[in-house]
Amino acid sequence: MAALASGDRAEVRAVLATLTSGMILDLTRFPGEDGAGLAALETLEELDHYTYLVAGCVGPFWTSLHVAHRPRLGRWDVREMGALGVRFGKALQLTNVLRDVPADLRHGRCYLPARELGALGLAPADLLDASGAARARPLLRRLLAVALEHYDAAWRYTLAVPRAEWRMRLACAWPLLIGLGTLERLWAHPNPLAAPAPIRLPRGAVRALLARSALTVWSNRALAAGAARRRRRLAP
């Protein structure tokens, strides 16, 4: 920290303070780790706020640092791009939430809002049973739609990165492509909220994705087309 420029130090302190507040929220809201004291977020608004605290806040930080140090980004509107960056982080974190529901439940954590589960006649504890988890699929569909809207914003962010900044473009494109692939596999699973093992892309699929995107990183059309193909598979 001491070696950073003063502006960078301020940005690091700010983002760490927000991330730490998200960790504190996690520890206070979910004190149990053995499933005995299952707790849940209450509303969709709480879930959205959580995804901001632990991931979305990184978007403005990332944006400010790149604009400060990469002259090719000099024309960026920091406020506008930072807002897209917030949604970028939310897209990835919501993917993690949906993928990790079974494991989180076993550790006493339910990030699916209790109020939305209640509208389906479910309590958080019902998700511990495969039949209850299957009945929560309408909520999964709803949250998947929210995630996809965030991904759309994240792709706007990625395609706004100048082509000459190809490392930054790849750093944005890779997690988005992997995230969309994860959502695709999650949606194809017969009962993803009760999956016995984490749903993720196989290593071979990830390597192929990285190789293809490394060849198309300079083309907005090619990157957008690859994202759109995955997006269409999730349309239902």
C-alpha cells in the first residue's frame, strides 16, 4: 500500500472497506456452519445488495484504476463505465450463488430469498430435500433472467474496451464466457439446486473457450457472437 500512488491507495482502501463489509454481513447473517441453524436472505433487494458488496463494488474500482493508468481509456466516462462494472461483478457473483446453492445449504446458508421461496410455498429448509429443491425452479428461472441482464451489461463493458487493450479485453471476456457456460450447464441440469457435486465447466471446455477467445479478442463481432450463442441456449 505504501508504495502506491495516493489516488490508488484511496481506491484500494475504499474497495477493501466495501468488500470487508460484505464479509461481515456474511458472518453475522449466517452464523451456522453445520446446517443446523439454516438462515436465509429475506428479499431480492438483499440478494442484490449482497452481490454488490462482495463483487459488484470491484467494477468501479477496476474501472477507475484502468482509466488512471491506461491512456487508451482516456475517453471513457468513469461514472457510466463504473455502473456497468457494478453489473459485471453482480453477474459473476449471482452465478456463484446459483451454482453453490446445495453446498451453501449444507453450511447453513441460503442466499435464495426467503420471501420469494415463501411465494412458492417453500421454506429455506425445504431446499435440503431434492423434491423441495425441484419446486424452487421458478425462482431459479427468475434469478437466471436477472443474471443474464447483468451479463448483457457486462458485455457492453467488455466491448467498450479498446481493441489495442487486448489483455484487458481477455480479462473481461474470460470470466463472462465461463460464467455463461456455467449457467448453461446449471439450467440443463434436471435439479440443479440439489446437485450432489458443484456444476461447472469441465477443464477441457474451459481450455477450448480460452483458446477460441484468444483468437477473436480483437473482434467485437466475434466476441459478441460467441456470447449471443450461449445466451440463446438460456433463452427459455
